[in-house]
Amino acid sequence: MSSAIQQVTVLGATGSIGVSTLDVLARHPDRYSVFALTADRKWQILATQCLQHNPRYAVLNDEASALALAEELRRQGCKTEVLQGEDALAQVASHVDVQVVMAAIVGAAGLLPTLAAVKAGKKVLLANKEALVMAGGLFTRAVAEHGATLLPIDSEHNAIFQCLPNHRSDYLVNGLQSSGVRKILLTASGGPFRNTPLADLKAVTPEQACAHPNWSMGQKISVDSATMLNKGLELIEACWLFNTKPDQVQVVIHPQSVIHSMVEYVDGSVLAQLGNPDMRTPIAHALAWPERIPSGVASLDIIATARLDFSAPDYERFPCLRLAKQAAERAATAPTILNAANEVAVAAFLQRQIRFDQISQIIASVLDRQEVIEPDSLELVIASDQKARQLAHSLISAL
């Protein structure tokens, strides 16, 4: 173990991943120190975090929120410097004094600061799957070119990573077959509507969609889990993280969320990673990798667990998963369009502008109407993202 304390920037500190990350960091003050904390506009939560962890910088995307935070920290005598805006996010992600960046900003907003950390050669703990979904080719090339270390935080991808051989650079370049892997088994809880009658899904409320049976998450990702679009995004992310094709990734419904994913090898072996559904496990694993440190997560009581169930996903119940799989197969900007349309549709659902079942309809319509192109620059990715958002907004307005 290195004796030097590592400086950590947490992008998206007020979300569930950010809060869990700070919990793990606080358990190891001899190893980690908080360099910067960022949020969109939740300055009250960020103020409490700054007073507890005393970072050098705090960044808010929203200007009014940044002014409010600065005033509150001055009043409390906290010396944390408050910055504002997208450039500031990139600054604290790429700062020369930072060794580790937790990339936990939800949605497309996380792409640019995460990419800044990659281009600065940081150890990047990737909880923002949209960065790979939107710009997988550009992102993975940047990782290789700038010598960054990319470690997955999503419980499923972290589980896959733990079940793969340690010669990681080999399979990133040559694909999973070079490691004797036949396929990835990507587990999914099935969310709150796994057994809900199909006819009842039209009446689902935002409160019901956000009530995940196993995980405590933010609103957007909770809705994505309810539609299983989140699992589709994870399928796309797995293809980029592990240099594999969509047909090598099999989604498996596993309601207990005890097995977080599995890897099947050509000799017939299937390796699984098990644990309680608590994000502090993958966070601690990635923070200390290749070492292991305590995370604060209770031991898994395998006797009390008693049974583990598995089934195939129902694409009639979860049309968003089918759309995501099709986007993965089309590749190019199809995943970018999928993600953008979904973000707009989910926001509209949470604001009660559309029904739950119309989320998939909006995504399908945008994918049908927008041209899919091969992006050779970040500007093209962002342009495709913006065009899809505009189209989704217009479709919602028409409804």
C-alpha cells in the first residue's frame, strides 16, 4: 500500500453514489482525502458535505446555487472555495493534485467532466454509464491514449470485472475471447413492476416507479430501472468496457439482487460475484483496486438468503430493454439517440406530462425518425444528442 494519501474528486457528490463514496472515504482517512465535491444545484446538501469533509473546492453547475453555497460556507467559517459551471467541473476532475475521480454525475451532463479526467490520466471510477453509451469509441480511445485507469462502479459491471482475469489490458484490446470468456450474464432485479399486470402499467405513478424493491437510488435511475432501460444502458456499457459484442451479453432477471453478475468461460465454468445490494461494495473495490478495504457493508447471510431465482426478461413488459439492445446492435449514434430521448421522456414522466408506458413510445419514435451516423468527433456526438432531445420534446408536446 502506498503511504501517500490520495486526493479524490467526487463528481455528483449529492447523489446516492456520491453519498456512498463519501461514506467509504471517511472510513479510511489514512488513505484518502476529499479534494473536490460537485453537484448541480443541491447547495444545502453540498454545504453539509463541505463542512464534514473540508474539500479544497466545491462546484455547482447552477450559478444561483453556487452563490448561496459560497455565502453559507463563509458564514460557517469553511475555507472551501466555491466554483461554478461546466469548465469548473472539468477543472476539478483534471487537476494535477487529484489521483482519483468518482464520475457519478447522472446522465449526459457527466460526459465532459468525466472525459476531462480521462484525458488527464486519472484513475476514473465510472458510475456515469452515459459517458460510454453516448461516446463509447471516443471515450475508450481516450483512456488508452492518455493512460487513464478506468474502473466500473455499476454493481453489475464491477461484478463482471471481479469475475474476469486480472490481465485487463489484454481483453480491452483483444476482446473477451482472449481471456477464455464465452459470455457475460448481466443480472437485473426486474424492478418494481416485474409481476405487475401489463394493463396496469399505463396507470403507474412516478412515486411507484421510484420505489425500487432492492436499491436506494435517485429518481431518474429508479425510473430507468422500472422500465429496464437502465439494464439496456448497462448492456451497451458492458460492450465498451469489456470490448465485446451485444450477442455475448445475456440479461438475466434475478429478483434477489444477490448475484450482481456472472461470467461464463469456454470450459463451462461460471463465476459469480455475490453480496448485499449496497453500492459501497463496488465503490470500495474500485477505490482500493487491486487491494481490498472495508466498505462498511454487512456480511451476506447466505443461509438467510435461502434461494436465488432467475428468469429471462419479458420484452413485452420491458420494451425499453428491447430498444436498447437494438441500439447496441446498430451502434454508431443509435445509443446516443436512445439515451437522449430517454432522459427527456423520463423527465416528462416525472413531471406527469406523459404516462409510464409512453416513455418507450417516445424513445422508439425518436430512434425511427433520426438518422444514425458514425461519430468521429465529440462535437458530432453532442449534436446528435441535442437533436434527439429536441425531437423528443416536440413529440411530447404533440401528445
